Amino acid sequence: MSRRGWALFLAMSVIWGVPYLLIKVAVEETSPVVVVFARCVIGAALLLPWTLARGQVRPALRHWRALLVFTVLEMTGPWLLLSYAEVSLSSSLTGLLVASVPFVAALAARLLGGEERLTPVRLAGMGLGVVGIAALLGLDVEGIALLPVLAVVLVVVGYGTAPLVASRSLADVPGVAVSALALTITALVYAPFALPRVGEVADASVPALASLVALGVVCTAVALVLFFALIREVGPQRALVITFVNPAVAVVAGVLLLGEPFTLGLAVGLPLVLVGCVLATQRNAPAPAPAAVDAAVP
């Protein structure tokens, strides 16, 4: 990757490693639907005025079908499912489960005829990631409820396919416009369910309120702008490899700030997914140019 690509990659790895901690804190005192609604309202309040001022709303709405699909896959479904899952799962475990997103993205791209080749080195990196996740689940599976894990699986499917929609059908739409409209749509969807529970926010503690604000400002508004820039810089599959690094941030934050246990599964699985990240981000070698004699053949 280029220097700009690595800068965006590292920034997103940190920024989207933090939400698992913030969601865990928030759902202790507010319901999952309130967490998603607050996150979307704050993010939309920051990005929508920017989009309106630049006249980008109407051009973006011309792609409304792809925009709706992206919104459902990236926000409306996954964010509620993540909040639900973290009611019972630890933030570090949730982060590691989401590390399987690049595998779904690679499979989806392959099925849809993408041009990005899966070289042996990249496949080896993804294989190490799979082994790391298997070690995690195999060593830490005791006492884990099935439904929250299935919820995270659905999150992985959404996160793995949404960037493909963005890169193929929304490439001509500014990322800020896509993010602003997607956040607004998701907020409207959950408003009827969240507004009757708005009292939960008023009664929440300072840490819970701070978590909601940080989710909306840093992990939503800022993060989505950077994520679209990363997709355009390195492509959707390589951009999603941030989910290999996010767990490291999630684990450290969960252990140090929430007192979550650093289990054997984390100790074995985390290094494997990080090594897998390095290998899976290797850039493909350029295809060999055709021989001169071939170019002359009519």
C-alpha cells in the first residue's frame, strides 16, 4: 500500500477498534436500539449539513437503490446486532469474531467476478486468520450464548459485502454524502423504537453518555469519511483487512479499561489474526505485459 493508504489503514484500525468498548459501556445502561439511534443522530448531524451545503444530496439519491442496500448492510442491520450481542459477549471477543470480515469480502468478490486476485500469500494470511478465530472459539467457547454469536455472524456478512456495493455502485458518489444519507435513513428507521426510550439517555451515567457521544462523533462521522477514503485508496477487500487489526485494539481496551479477562483463546488467536493481516494486505504483483509479437497479431 502507499504511504497514504497505510496512514488511513492505521487510523481506521484504531478508530474502529474502539467501538466495541464504547458499545459495551453504553449497553450497560441503555438499550441497543437507543445506542444505534443516538450514534446515527450524532453522526448525521455532523455530516448532513456538510453534504447539503455542497449540493451532494440530490446526485446521491439518484443511486437510491444501491444506497439503501449499503445502508442495510453497513449500518441498519449490523449496528443493532452488535449492540445486542455485546449485552452478553465481551467487547474483545466480539472484536475478534468480526475479524472474519475479510474472508466474507474475498468470497463475495470472487463470486461476483472481482478483478482482485487472491494470491497464495494473501490466501495464507487469510488462512492464518481463520485458524486464529478457530483457536479463539475452540478455547473460549464455554459459556458463550449461541444467539449473540449468530448476531455477530450476520454483522460479518453485512460488513463483508457493504464495501463491495459502495465500490461498484456508489463509486461516483462522495463518501460523505453516502455516509450522511445512510445515517439519516438508519436514524429514521429506529426513531419509533428509540424515542419512547429516550429517558434512558437522561438517566445514564457520564461514562455511558460519553460513550454515546464518542460513538457518534469519532467512530461514526469521522470514521466513515476515512473509511470511504481508504476504500478508494486500496480497494474494498484490502480496506476490510482493518478488521484483522481492530481486535488488537478491542482486546487491549477491554482488558485494560473494562477488566475483561485475557483468556488463552485471546492469547493464541490474536497473534495469528495479526500475522494474517500483514500477509493478507500484500499487494498483487502486476500482471505481465503481453509480448510484442502477440500485440502485432491481428
